[in-house]
Amino acid sequence: MARRVLHDEYFKKAKADGYAARSAYKLLEIQKRHRLLREGDRVLDIGCAPGSWMQVTSEIIGDAGRIVGVDLKPVRLALAPNVTTVVGDIEQTDPQELFDIAGGAFDVVLSDMAPNTSGHGDDLVSARLCREVLAVAMKTLREGGKLAMKILEGSEYPAVLSETKAVFRVAKGLKPKATRDASREMFIIAEGFRSPGLDS
Ligand SMILES: C[S@@+](CC[C@H](N)C(=O)[O-])C[C@H]1O[C@@H](n2cnc3c(N)ncnc32)[C@H](O)[C@@H]1O
């Protein structure tokens, strides 16, 4: 019951604050704790619809920054001129296309992708999507860049966290307050991307 109240509170707050979804508060908390985004950043937002993370990101990076969003669904929000969205499946998208739209390597890769919940094996699909995010990050993130990606906790979570640690200086799990307690949703936050092939 208390969880449902919290969920509804964030839902109402998002409406009042003009955000497209209550997910906005998860990114705001991640930003408060980790300062991932900075003014002028180039940001890739994977699983960007309906668009609240792009709204939060826009406020932080300002006009000098750039956002490229990708989602299976179109984004219906009015977006700033420095935001471009691509409709498509990230597993079928050429990372070079995203790099080219941004005009260079990304400073930050975000992913709030969630599989369609089926009740069984969702955590495995989520882990597969995270591995895809890591593969895209390897091709598009700048040296020293940052990452925040959603994962449903399950048997693959420790392996995905170690795979993230292998290519970033630091990586850890975070469960934002705006995430419902009963949910297995976590975020892996990583900083200090080390491009494969460079000496550490
Ligand atoms: C929780 S929503 C994201 C909310 C968004 N961060 C916001 O703040 O508005 C998850 C999104 O992931 C997208 N998604 C799931 N699988 C995807 C895939 N393979 N490629 C691209 N987007 C995907 C869904 O279409 C959905 O819009």
C-alpha cells in the first residue's frame, strides 16, 4: 500500500513538474548522487520514450549539448533543436549512425530500457539489453565517459556488473528512491570508460 502511494506521488509530481514520466526522478537522483551529466555534454539516451530523461538531460546540458535518443516507439514531446530521436531497436541499430548524428563520441550513455514484462525471464532479457548497451558504449563513448543503465536484478546481474567493471574505472549498483521497493529494478552507474585496446 505504502509503495503504491509513493508510486502515485511521483506520478502526480511528474505531471505537476511537466515531465513526460515519473522516471525523471530516477535520473534526477542519479544526477544528484553521481553528477554524470555536465553542461555541453553529448548524451546517448537508449530507450528514451516517452522522453522524461531527455527533458532532465536537456535542462542540465543546455543549448551547447547534444542528445540522441533511440526507442522502439516514437517520442511525441516537443523537443529542443539539439535533440534528435531515432525510432528503432537498439539491437538492430548501427552505432556509427548514432555517432554520426551526435557529431562525435558521447560523453554519457544512458539506458532506461525495459523489456515488455512477461513474468518469467524478464531479468534475462534485461541483462541481454544491458550487454547491447555495453557493446554500443564501446563503439560510441569517449575515453573517460560515463554510463547509467537500468537492469532487472537476477542471476545475470553480477556478471553484467563485472563486465561493466572490466571497461570502466568504477561501476556500482544503485536503487533510486523513485523505483518501487518491490521492483527488481537497479541501475548500474559507471565512470571512467577505458577504450578497449588502450593501455590502462
Ligand atoms: C521505462 S521506458 C523509458 C522511459 C524514459 N527513460 C523516460 O524517462 O521517458 C523503457 C523504454 O525502453 C524501450 N525499449 C525497450 N526495448 C528496446 C530496444 N530493444 N530498443 C530500443 N528501445 C527499447 C521501450 O520502448 C520503452 O519506451
